[in-house]
Amino acid sequence: MRGARIAVLTGAGVSTDSGIPDYRGEGAPARTPMTVQRFLASEEARKRYWAGSHLGWRHFGAARPNAGHHALASLEAAGAVAGVVTQNVDGLHRRAGSRHVVELHGGMDRVVCLDCGQHYARQAIAEELTLLNPGMDLEQAIRQAPDGDVVVDDVESMVIPVCTVCGGILKPDVVFFGEFVPVPTFQAAASLVAGADVFLVAGSSLVVNSGVRLIEQARRRRLPIIVVNRGVTKGDSRAAVKIDAGASETLTAFAEALGS
């Protein structure tokens, strides 16, 4: 890694030390996440999604970058890391100071209109959701399930915001299950790998196809691949080095060793 241009791919394991759970790692609970097909087909599904997402946003908004995020930002500032491709939607790499970040699956801090493309700050939509439902206690409408997910009991009367420009459907600017990563976004990620000397994967089990495609691109270019993750990943057989350890402490050690 010393003297090399490093392209980094991060997953949920990088953000666990910020209090954001890893939903795919070893021991993670089974989930039935919202698909884009269900979201588009049913207003009830959209109400249920927005109710749960509203509470989830409070948690995301309160999260802070951890040592791993800061280590990558310092490595970029030192010229070692060319950029970070992340599967996370929490925005913590940007908040830690990383400048060249490709968010493969979008960002939860943004909302987009599916009809006209207008973008909104997530906090503004959260405040609007609260204003539209003054008598509804969303925390009571949602209860924790034993598997760690949430169950929405009754949101029939809930009012969800619409686009103030065209009245269209609003959706967090993230890639739902059943959607594809936008082509320009993936091209930006692929160009980072193409210009690198080393490919570092941190905190990702590489279950999602977009991550597998990037590691395969690195393999075809014969880049040394380093995988840092607790537990098995789909990239282990392609890795020159596999470190079974936490992302925060390992990335911090890398930053210290490389003199950033």
C-alpha cells in the first residue's frame, strides 16, 4: 500500500462503530426490506415506509463519523487514497471530510421526486412530515419486532409529503431493492478502480452485486486486493490479503503506518 494509489470500497461494517447496524453481516437478523415495486404500487406501503424511515432518519441524523471514517479521510488528504466508493447511505464519509466519495446506493440525507426529479434536503421533509401529522405519535405507531426490525401497527390516517413542484411521489434518494445503481454512479466507481494500484475493501461482505462487480474489475486488472471484514466475504478467494478484524481499528492502523 505504501506509495500506491488506493481505491476503497466500504460497506456497513465501517459504520457499525457509529451505532448504525450491519444488516448483512454474520448474525444479522433476517429482514424483508421495502422493494421499489411495492413502494410504487401502494400508497399504504409508502405510508408504512415513511413512518419507519422517519424514525430511522432520527437515528441516522444523530450518528457521527467514527475512527474508520476519519482514517480514510486522512489517507485521502495525504494522497494515499484516491477515493472512496461506499455502499452505505449514511453520508458519514462526507461528514468525516472525505472529498472524493461515490455513494453507490445514494444518500439518506436527500429526497427526490420520482416524477419531476426535484431534490430536497431530508431534514426539510422530516419537518414537513411532522407538521402534516401533528396528532400522530409515530413512535407509538411503530414498535420494535423481536428480530430488530420495526412493525408499523396503523398508519392509515398518516399524511405523507408530496413534491411541492409537481405533486409527485417523494422517495429517499437511495437505491431500493429491485432498483439498479444508476449507470453514471457505477461508472464513477469503476473509474476509481481503473486508476488505482491497490483495491481495499473494508466492512463489506460483498453480498450486493455492485460490490462484486468492482472487485472483479480489480481482479481482472491484477490489482492487489485487501479485504478487511469480520467474517467471510464473497471476495475472500480473490484477496491477496484478508484481515478478519474490525474496520475502525484496522483503518486507523493503516493510516498510522502510512504516515498520514
